[in-house]
Amino acid sequence: MPRVGQAEGQALLERFRRYLRDQHQPVTRQRDVVAGIVLQADDHLSVGAIQRRLKERGHRIGLATIYRVLEILVASGLVKAHDFGEGFRRFEPVTGQGRHEHLVCTRCGRVLEFANEQLERVLPIIADEHRFQLQRHRVEIYGVCQACQQL
Amino acid sequence: MPRVGQAEGQALLERFRRYLRDQHQPVTRQRDVVAGIVLQADDHLSVGAIQRRLKERGHRIGLATIYRVLEILVASGLVKAHDFGEGFRRFEPVTGQGRHEHLVCTRCGRVLEFANEQLERVLPIIADEHRFQLQRHRVEIYGVCQACQQL
DNA sequence: TTGCCTGCAAAGTATTTGCATAACA
DNA sequence: TGTTATGCAAATACTTTGCAGGCAA
């Protein structure tokens, strides 16, 4: 079950092309291909994973270009960058499903998502109690996923 | 108001020396000095900050040694390492005050702590709902601290 | 056509490792 | 005194940047 449906991925890609045109930036083949992979991913991709998929599909795109496209994608708001403390970042398409947090498997690296109303409610209160102007938060649960427990 | 009182810092340092002796590892001057700085810190120190304090106090200790002492401190359980997504880690002495999470100021880098019972209660439930064997979690609130808001 | 994007390689940052020397027990 | 920690420098991993040439508009 993909995070982003085929159709939603296509729609996001279309929005990215539009974003580039609006910004008077060219829609290059590299940008289209990299964005296509990230925006249609059913997972939280690392740069390494993106590079691998590019190779599999026969595309020869430089590493620097991947990073530069990701920068644009994040700036466009269509992609979010995450740092799960692995020493590298991962990238996730921003779908309509709204705010969610992450469960990260420390064995296989798989990332699951969850939403919890209670959590989202309490964090602004805590920030307020400490006179913090909340900008964003990060909630991650690390553990062993069901599949890895059975090995 | 320091996180770790002078007395508590001293006690932690004493425990570190005992830990080394128990492990049949030498208590060298470098280990003692670096541990002293980290264990008595009133803040979440980066390696850069540790290095700076060492220089201020006239100690010439190699960078590699700092990292190696930190590795021992973390292994001993007296220090916790944190990754606040800044591209480097920070280190915090483990005091008796128990579990807490962090508020990180995105302007000045200051780190405040907070504890919230509701939060600690809900996270294991969420892990369970997703058949995740919980190992640890991370809750961070990023925003602008009170001092920085007034600038 | 023309300016910006791309690819390559080099640089940059945080951290780790190898090795000769020095210091602790 | 023998073992092992230290200091320096080189290596590593991820990411960013500079520059010559290629491509989108």
C-alpha cells in the first residue's frame, strides 16, 4: 500500500512543474525525473535510494543535481526533509493527509507514520508554558517493526 | 540556574572515575578534564563548545581524544548524546531528574527541557498500536525562546 | 541564441581511524 | 616497564560549491 497513490503522485509532479514555471525556472529532464521519483515514492527516500532508482531506470543524473532538485522541492513545499539521526536525510512527499509523526524501525530502517490528536494538542501547550514561540516539532518513535520482530 | 548543580556535577565525575576503574581503564588527565566539562555543564554541549572550553581553561587536548572520551561517557550511561538536526551532536549529563524532552531555540540554539506525563503515557500506546517494539523516542519542540523574542 | 542548469571534481563539515609516541598503573 | 591512551593526520560519509560546457525557452 503506497503512501502516495499513483494518481496523487502524478498530481504532485504536475504541481511541481507548475511551480517551476511560476518561478520562471526551466523544467529540465533531470528535475522532472528526480521529482517524479520522490513525489511518487511509497517510502521516505534517502539520496542514496533516489540515486539507486535513477540508475535502475537508466538515468544518469549527477549527485549534485539530485541535491539541487531536492532543495527546490523542499522550497516548493511539496517535499519535506527528515533527519532520523542516521547520518543522512530522507525526503517525503507532502500529501493531503495532513500532519503525522514517524515510527522508525532500527533494524530495517522502515518508516511508518501515525497521527495522534492528543499529541498534537499537548505540544503547543508545552511550548506556551515555556514562553516558546512554536515553529515546528518532531516526534519520533524508534523500535523494532512487526516484520523484524519475527526474524 | 545550572542544569547540574556544582555538587551533582562533582558526584557524576566521581562516578565516572569509579566506572573507569571498574572497567580496568586508566583515569587519564584528558579523560578527567573532558568528563569534568561535560558532566558539570549547564547546557547541552557540542564538541565545538567542549573544545572551546578546554582552550579557555588552557588545556591542549586533541579532537580525537574528545570524541573518544565522549564515547566512553555515553557507554557508561552518564551522558546522553542528542541530534537536534544541526549537523552535529550535543551531549548532556544524565542526572537524577529522570526523563525529559527538549525545546530548542532556532535563533540562539539554547536548549530547554520539559517533562510531560501525558506525552510519556501516550507514546508506548502508539507504538503498541502499530506492533512496534518501542526502544526509545524523541520529542523536540523547535521555536523561538523568550529571550530571542524580545530582540 | 543566451542565460541558467548540469556534471564533474574539489571543498567543506562532523566524525572516525591508523600509527608513532607518550603516559598511566 | 609494559600496555594502552593520546595526538596528529589521513580517511570517511554526507552534502555543498566552483566552473566549463550543454540545454531549455
